Amino acid sequence: MTELALQQYLDFAYIVAVVLFILSLKFLSSPLSARWGVLAGEIGAALAVVVTLLNPEVEQYKWVLITLIIGAGIGVPLGLVHMTAVPQRTALSHAFGALSAAMIGIAEYYVGTAPTRFEMGEIALEVIIGSLTFTGSLIAAGKLQEILPQRPIVYRGQNIVSLSVLAGALGLAVALVLNPSHSLLFPIMVIVALIFGVMLVTPIGGADMPTVISLLNSY
């Protein structure tokens, strides 16, 4: 099989995986079809992983194997929690997914050729959303588990402070888009986005955390 033919098969498999993910979201919207939704999501994720590993550009499998072992070691205990702890487990899952997205964006910035302005915009958006979703989901999980206070933490001028922090992250992103070589601004943008994620969720009470988790997942 030629490399071109293999790539065509891989691209088709990716499309199938995307369709399965879409069907998973559709089936999960109803309790009657939720099991099929979980199954479709599992098959889609497994297919996407296998297809990625078959990509000719993947040359080293050592780190892939290590991350699979670590992921399984974390995922198995999370899957055995009681039903009453599912909301906070879901929040942790969202946090890990958001962290992965942020780390991919960070890797895209520091590895390879210098990004174009358009690529820098994509990377900045990916990192900001991933970072704030990561810390926000951790705060939500902590409140649901009662590790953190469930009461809303508010203070005078909070909205102004929070919006200022968000504006700071976006301002740093714009500066990087205009000049992607300003590498010193990149980690500052990540830190500011992480801080905003905390500030976004702490003013909300524990009873509203399931709604917050759904909102963060939509990001």
C-alpha cells in the first residue's frame, strides 16, 4: 500500500470517528439511548487513537505507551466511583481534557517552525480556553467534593477585576498574534488564563456546579 493510499484510509477513519462522536452526543441527550451514546463515544475515541498511531509521522511509540499506562492508572479508579460522585468525576475528566488541549497549544507554539499570525491566533485561543477550563473544572470538582467551600466567594468590584484579568489574557493574545516571536508573553498569557478560570467559578455556589460543569464542557 502506498503512503498516499494509507493516508486516504486514515483520513476516512478520522471522519468515521468524528461521526461517532457526534452520534455519541446525540444519544447521550436521552436516558433511553445513553448507553449507545457511551458506546459510540468509546468506539470513536479508540478508532481515533488507533488511526493516529498508524500515521507514518509517528516514529516513537515509547511515550505513547507511557501516557496510555498513566491514563489507564488514573482512569480506572475514576471509573469506580459511586454514582453520587459522578458530577465531580465528570468535572475532573473535563479538567484533564482541557489540560490536554492547553498542552497541545503550548507544544504547537514551542515546537516546530514559528507560527503565522493566523496560527498564533488559533494557538492563543486554544491555550486560553483550555487553561481557564482546566482550573475552573478543578474548582467545580473541589466544591462538589466539599474540599473547597461551597458558598459563593464574592467581594466588591469582583466583576471588574475578573473582566480585567480576562482582558489581560486577551490583550496578551493579541500582542502575540501581532508578533508571535514575543515568547516571554506566552507563559504570562497561560498563567493569566489559569487565574481567570479560578475567578470564574469561585463566585458560584456549590449547588450550581453541575451547570458550571456543563458550561465549561461546552468551551
